[in-house]
Amino acid sequence: MNKSLSSSTPVPVSQPGRTRVLVVDDDKKLCRLIGDYLTPMGYDVSAAHTGPDGVERATSEPWHAIILDLMLPGLDGFEVLKRIRTKSDVPVLMLTARGEESDRIVGLEIGADDYLPKTFSTRELLARLRAVTRRSTRIASKSGDAASDPEIVVGKLRVSPDTRTAVLGDEPLTLTPVEFDLLASLARARGRVKTREALLEEIRERDYEVFDRSIDVHISGLRKKLGDDPREPRFIRTLRSAGYMLINPDE
């Protein structure tokens, strides 16, 4: 964090109308600074300082978002994220100290919603946190309206936005939250091109600089789970310099 903040104890108890955030990081000073900055903005911030404690807190309490460091004692951030994803779709914002592209790609592939290098500014942290929590709120709102988003069928693929499930043939697909949002967006526009920019705007609601390969990483993950060969795609077709399109392989 590149902005100096005073120290205080993060608010541990959720108050009505406030957003609950769990910070999983062994840097206690950084956790305090994040709490100091976010608390006046309407967030209740709690912290866990080891991988195992982060998994336990993340999966046993309700959170609106989790800020997760990559380097943790006990379990690294990748393993923590994998275990969280077996039980929860809570938005996860990963912190990377090394800033290596490979770390960011792996994090996105296993279910992170976004990432930040540890040199982030407080404004960028707040913007990205708001973006991932807006996405989560939008999903919850849609799931409460039974008639809002009916099942979409594309060949042997069935996508159910209301239940956030996808089935290929008789096999349920295990998708990360962002992979599902991406697949649902493509399914709604089946047969039509969706640009990378449109997909980012729709599934992430980001209005700031993006990691422009993130959509490609998620598409690659989707193709693997759909059994798609990128050289001869059955479901997801790439249109160079345009974007992506979901097609019916039976047509």
C-alpha cells in the first residue's frame, strides 16, 4: 500500500448496512492499514494471519468479499482459495507481492475474481473491492427472482443462471464464479460475438485499468471443462480482433 494511514483496530462485528470483508494476510500492519482505510467507507474489516485460519474464517462466517494474500504461513494463498471455492462463491481479491504474471493467471484460473499487486493504492483497492462486491450483489439479486433468467440450452450444454449451474450432457460442470458468469454471458448471446471489453464490463463491472489477458485465461479454463479444442472449437469460437462467440456444435 503506498498511502500512509494511522493505526486502529478493525471493526470485528458486522453492523447493519455495512459490507463485511475478511483480510487474510500475515502482515498485521497491512491488515490494520486496510481496516483503517475501509472502515470509514462503510466496511467492517476482520483479519486472519495464517492460511488454515483464513480457510476456517472464510468458510464458517458470512462475508461480502475476501482480500487474500498469496504468501501465507501454513497454506499458501492458492491452496486457501481452492478450499474456499469448494464451499463458497464469495468474491476473492488476491494480493501478489511478486507481481508475476504466472501468479495472476493461476489465481484467476482457480477462482480469484481479481488481483492487486501489494504496491496498490488505497483508491485502487476501494475501486476493485466495490467492483467484485457489486458483481456478488447482482448475482444475489437475480437469484431471488425465479423468473429473471431461465435455463439456456445450446446443444448438449444447459446453463441455469438462477441456480448458477451448468451441465454438459449428463455431467455437471465445476466452474469458478467468473467462469460461470462468462459462460452465462456468452450463452445469453449465443450465435453473436461478445467483445472482450463487453465481457469485462458485464461480468466484472470494472471501470479502471484491467489485466487484459484475464478474459483469455477464463476462456481457456472454460474450453478445458467443455472439452473444447481451441484449434477446432465445438462451443467457444474466437474471432480475431473481435471477441468470442458461443455456438451450437450440432448446427
